[in-house]
Amino acid sequence: MLIANVSPRTGGKTTNSGWFAHALVEAQRDYKPVGFDADHSQQFHAWSETGDFPFEVKPAASAKFHTEHVVPAEMIGIVDCGHTENHPDITNSVLRVADLVILHMAPTKADFDRIIDPPDKTKIGDIIAMSAALRSDRTPPPTWVLLNRTVSGASSTGLYRDMMEDEGWNVLTTVIPRSEALAQSVSYPISGASKGPFGSLVTELEDRGLLK
Ligand SMILES: Nc1ncnc2c1ncn2[C@@H]1O[C@H](COP(=O)(O)OP(=O)(O)OP(=O)(O)O)[C@@H](O)[C@H]1O
Ligand SMILES: [Mg+2]
């Protein structure tokens, strides 16, 4: 299966993609992730090398993603997409073949506005909806919001969960807390991913039947 990690702008995608993929490797089920870096920055790909990842992250910043990459049935592809605000063409291509979309956002007005009410860009929700026309099943991929950089006890987590649900989005129960360790982790090896929130994320996706 293929999981597209998206956001209109910087949203925690690369950090979460790296940790989530490691949580899959560490999970009890024998998941075999393969990464795809569909962002011109190529940070996910670079991290896989400097961080000595136990799986490959392929460079994949292409508007022909849907014709260039096939994920073997026994593997889970994790795609780190670039900003849809600036590179919608690449994400459009990924969305044609994605089985699950995770929208990464902080529970802030700044992130909320760029998702819900961008002044001169196509809303990411519309981008996902429009992908249906070019998908084999003619329906948009299942899409869930992952709140990240949350602060324990802060009202913002519940507030933005409710606001996103009011806008029609599914929001995962699992949240990724704001953490200096996560903030500093890109470029370095990852260990113990399944013990924290990323392990909970894997479990929640399993429980919801979203991991195939
Ligand atoms: N859980 C976290 N706690 C604290 N800081 C975080 C967390 N996750 C990510 N960050 C920081 O937030 C910033 C954005 O994260 P990241 O680079 O993963 O986002 P991105 O969506 O990949 O951005 P871009 O699309 O610009 O590549 C980085 O400085 C990162 O270190
Ligand atoms: Mg990134």
C-alpha cells in the first residue's frame, strides 16, 4: 500500500515520515516500509542515508510519480510530499495511487488557515477530492489528519481537532507532541520509534483498518 504524507506548507511531514516508518519496522507485524521522497528538498532521502535507515528512501519528486513507482504488495510505501501550495503537480500524481492520505498540521490558526482558507491557492481538501477523477476507483483516498507539535494540556489540541472535524476532516486520536528530541532528530539514526506516539499511531491505523 501507499501512504501519502501531505500538507500545504511545512507541517512536520519529513520528521513524522521518518519516525512512522521506523515504528512500522519495529511493530509486531512484519511491516516492510519503503520511502519515497516526493519533495524537491530531498530531506527524507538524505536522512535515510545519514541516519542509516533500515529501508530505502527513493528520490521521487516527479509529477509522473503514479507511472514511475509501484509498491510491491507486501510493502508499505511512505511518501513525503512537498508543499501542495508550491508543487501541487507532484502531490496530484501521488494522490492518483495513494491508499491513505495523512495530512500533517500543528494545532494552530496559521496551519488551519493555510488548509481551510488559503487566499490564492487550491484548498488541499479540494486537491484530494479532485484526485478522484484520475483514480482507478473514482473515489478520493481515505484521508486523516495527524496533529503534531501538540503541547500536553494545551486547549489548542482539542480546539483544532474540533475545528477540523467541523470542516469535515477525519482526525486521528493519536497526536505527536512537541518535543526537542523529535525537532533535532532529522539527519540522525532513529531508535525506539514504536515505544512512543508513533507506535500508538501504527496501532490506531491498524485498529481503524487503515493499514493493509
Ligand atoms: N514533534 C515535533 N516537535 C517539535 N518540533 C518538530 C516536531 N516535528 C517537527 N518539528 C520541527 O518542525 C519543523 C518542520 O518539520 P519538518 O521538516 O518535518 O516538516 P515538513 O512538513 O517536512 O516541512 P517541509 O515541507 O518544508 O519540508 C522542523 O524544524 C522540525 O524539526
Ligand atoms: Mg520536509
